[in-house]
Amino acid sequence: MTSLPRPATELSADEARRIALRAQGFLGAPDRRGGVRGVLRHLGAVQLDTISVLARSHELVPYARLGAVGRRTVDDAYWTPGPDGAPHAFEYWSHAACILPVEEWPHFAFRRRAYRARPHWNHELPDGAYEQVIKQLRAEGPLTATELGGAKRTSEWWDWSGAKVAVERALMYGEVVCVERRGWKRVYDLAERAIPAELLHDELDDAECLRRLVRLAGRSLGVGTRADIADYHRLKAEQVDAVIADSGLVPVTVRGWGKPAWADPAALETVPRGRHRTTLLSPFDSLIWERARTERIFGFTHRLEAYVPRPKRVHGYFAMPVLAGGRLVGRVDPAREGRTLVAKQVTLDGPKAVPATAQALLEAATWVDCTDVRVERVDAPELRAPLIAALSGALD
């Protein structure tokens, strides 16, 4: 194996960028044998979100790395139990609401304890509701909030029913677990029944949990600052500081970063090289989770504008960054009209970004069973015709 050209404790910004891309599965041949489950275990967490434009974010994440894997295949990979009936994944609070490998259940004990130890939420918990939910799940097996008595009291999204408040609190405490989504609804079950017995314990102390999650974050990032590592599983800076020396990560200097950094030692063993993936990224992709890191590594300002009032949006409702050649070269705000993928707004980093953006749009269109791509607005008007020509040439 070829060693890095300088001591592993000093990296150029370009080396750090390529290490990050490889760690996130965008540089080198994808692990197709591992499939979607391999992507999940490699990343450590895949974020969930309600927005669905091309597809939901948890589908877009493996697609971005593996290519046009079937959408049903993605959901089955997450939620279908193994031959022994054991789940492959569970849903919990990590970077946000995330799908997590089931073997990491013990390492979130620190968070379950923290939730149990403090008052939280503005939702009132009616007397007896918590006990009733546990009793019903024990008697009837896995249930959705609707089956437990209804998720909402009114049509307002925030106006949860007593049963929904109770089951979500039980989920946070770890007495209940979600190991399946059914029509986007969480399916709740008792953790004692759903989680394999060898994993179902909260015996690991906080330090053991934090060391593991810091180590996992460092592996999934390749190289990162303290803030990068903390953000991955939404740890506090002081929690990272308390364990990072014993986490197995090694301190490095990245020229131009201006902050101390740590790296996965395995990421420093060889020069990161191989084929770059060209794709559209979900705004919730872990490659670009942390805005300051995205700007530092790629010189790219990323912001989800779905919750920004329409007149104040700059790049569009669900602008998806375009990754090509290991760079972020533009954005596409997509929509679907029947079997047409519509690029409602396209922002390109110059003429060189045109072929890659056309390629990314065409692959995405094929993946979601669209037979045509229509381009509406291009921020640089002179690039609209070349983009349409590149798309037309490939569709002909």
C-alpha cells in the first residue's frame, strides 16, 4: 500500500477533502456486496425526514453512494428482520431522527438516561397514558400511534394525543423502540421484545458510550474538528473532550483549517484515490450535515430552504447539491410532474459543471422512473442551453 507523502499528523486541505469523501463512500468503488445495510453501518447513521421530492432522504443517501438501487430494496434493507427475526436497524435520536445499526443500541444508553433524568417537552402527559401504552403494546404487539389510539387530537401537526405523547416519551426512554416504518408511520414495540437480548442492556457507562460514538463519528468523517465530531451524533463539546484522547482517533493538523483535528488512523494508511461518484445529494446527507464543515472542505455554502418563506429562498425548496469529481459544483431544486423530472432551479459553478449536472439529473430521473427531464430556471442564463443540449444528447 502507498503511504501518504508526509507524516500522518499533517494533511493538506486537499488530502483532508479526499479522506472525507472516501470515508463517506464517495471515492473508490462502492461496496455493492454490503448494499444498503453496508452503507448504514459505514455511515453509522442515516437521517430521516418527512420531505419527499425525488424520494425521502433515507432513500437518497444509499442511492447517492450505490446508484439506482430499488427504492423498495432500500426500505426492506432497513426494516426487514434477519432470518432469526432480529432487526438490522432501529430509529432513534442521533444527529436528528436517524436510522441506526441495531448493534449500536447499547451505545445510546447515555442519551436514554439523560432523557429519563430531565423534564422535557411542552406536551402534557395525561395520567395513566404512559402505563396504558406499555400495557397495550405488551398485549397486542407492534403498533402505530394511530393503532394506539390516535396520533393527534386535532389536525395541527403539533397537537399530539395523549397516546402519542406517551409512546414518544417511552421511545426516548428506551422502553419502547421503533424498528420499522409502515407507510412512513413509526411502528412501536417493547424494546425487551424487539432488541436482541445480548444488546438489550444499559450497563455501559456514559464514558464508554461516548468513546464509541466519537470513534464512530471519526471513522465516518475520516477527519474532522472537534465541532465536526460532536455534530455527527449531536454530542456536546465537553463530552467529546472528555473521551477523545481514549477514542482511538489520532490528532492531525490540516493546513488551512485553523483548528485542531482528529482522524481515523485507518484513513491515514493509504492515499485516498479511485473513482469519484457523480450524483445529487440530499440536503440531509451526512457528507454535508455540518454547514461550517461543508464550507471549510468544499468552499460551498449549503442551506435547506424548505422552511424559508418562498420570497426569501435563494436556491429553491429542496436544493440538492451536485457532487462531481470530489467537488460540489452546483445545485438542483427538483420536482416531479408525472414521468418528468423538473429541474425548477439550477445553479452551476461555471460551464465545466454542465456535463456532470446533466449526468446526475439523468441518473436520478431513471431511478425514479421518469422518462424526461425539463429544465426551467438556470441562474446563469447562458448555461441553460448547454445544459438542455447535454440532457437531450443523452436522452436521444
